[in-house]
Amino acid sequence: MTEEEEDAELLSDAKEAEKLNSITRFDQSPWYVKGGEMRDYQIRGLNWMISLHENGINGILADEMGLGKTLQTISLLGYMKLCRKAVPHLVISPKSTLRNWMNELKRWVPSLNSVCLIGSAEERTRIIHEEVEPGGWDVLVTSYEIVLREAALLKKHNWSYVVIDEAHRIKNEQSKLSKMVRLLKSTNRLLITGTPLQNNLHELWALLNFLLPDVFDSADDFNAWFDTQKCLADDKDLVTRLHGILKPFFITTFKK
């Protein structure tokens, strides 16, 4: 290539990068989602999560069952890789849903290179040596149990997103899993759960403390915000205050 051609290619690459970095909202299913078209409410969920990211906030995705929380999350991880050049990501889920996560990743955003860390100690050692340590992957999917068993490995990485599926599993901040995930280094955190408001106040605080420990650092202060004695006498007042606290961090979408 001549110098002029090299300069033209560099400028073209720079313009393409600038174009990608300018994307903060989608009006239709993103180009990188290949397994089908996202529905309107799923695109709204993706845009909401992008908005949280742009504002440095972590959140709770709490759609009803069957509305595609997994797809929305995968579309966010695809956005982070392709539009923000931000990887790797860690997805923590029940062992029973690991296969579904891997299938959905491959189906919807095949450009995300994913590794599933599961199995016996021998099998995990093989996966780590042959797939994890060489690099080149974008998403590591594993279970709650393996997070505890492979803590040393997971704490070595600087994760772009740590995603916890069925996040009610960390509603007790004193559990081994809750303590471990709080030690993971990450820029962003996302919880997926269909039942955040069915927890008691302390359990809800534990979820918010994981998302934003600097804001929700004290369970006692959180309880005081609600003036529990008065709120319990008026359920509407309690619900109103809960929604006021959760609004910036929480979304539930419904199929129309």
C-alpha cells in the first residue's frame, strides 16, 4: 500500500470506531443480533441497560418469565464488545441453566466467543488450560458452585460485566457466594431476577449493596430511610418509597 492508501485506511477505521462509539440507543434490533429480531420491549430493555452503563450505574433486570431476560442481557454484552470494545464478561447462573446460556449466546450473538467453566476438577483444569488461559474469549459462563471452587482464577480477571442470573441467591450478604462475588473486580454489575420486590427490606438492601456498595453501604441507614414503623402501618407508603428508591436501578418490562 502507498502512504496515501494507508492514511485513507486509518481514517476509515477511525471513522468506523467513532461511529460505533456514538451508539447509545437502538430503534430496531441491533445488527449484531443474528438469531432473529428482538421485540420492541426487549429493545427498550437493552436501551435502558445501555443508559445505565453510560451513567455509571448498575441495575436489576426484572422482566416477567418468558420475556427474554437472557436475550436482552446477551444483546448488552454484544453491545459492550462491538460498540465499546469492552470484554471480558462473567455470567454466573444456576448449573441447570448453563447449557441454555451457551446455546442462547451462540444463537443470538455468535460474534461473542464464549467458554463454559463446569465439570469435575479434572475437566475444569482442562478447560482452564486449553480455553481460558490462552484467551481470545469474551464471555465466561459458570455456576454458583464453580465460582466458589475457582475463586482464585476468577479474581485474577478485570471483568467488564459481572452478570448474576436468579440473583435472589445473593440476598443474604453473609453467604459464601455473596461474599465471593463482592471480591470480583468489575466495571459493571447486572442482576437478573423476577422477584426483587418479594424480598424483605434487608434482602433488597443486600442486592442494592452488591450493585452500588458506595451508595447502599449501611443496612441500618436503608431501614431508616423507610421509617419502618410508619411504613408498615401503610403498605401504600412503603411501596411508594420502595419504587422511589428502585426506579434508577430497576426495570420491569411487559409484553404489550
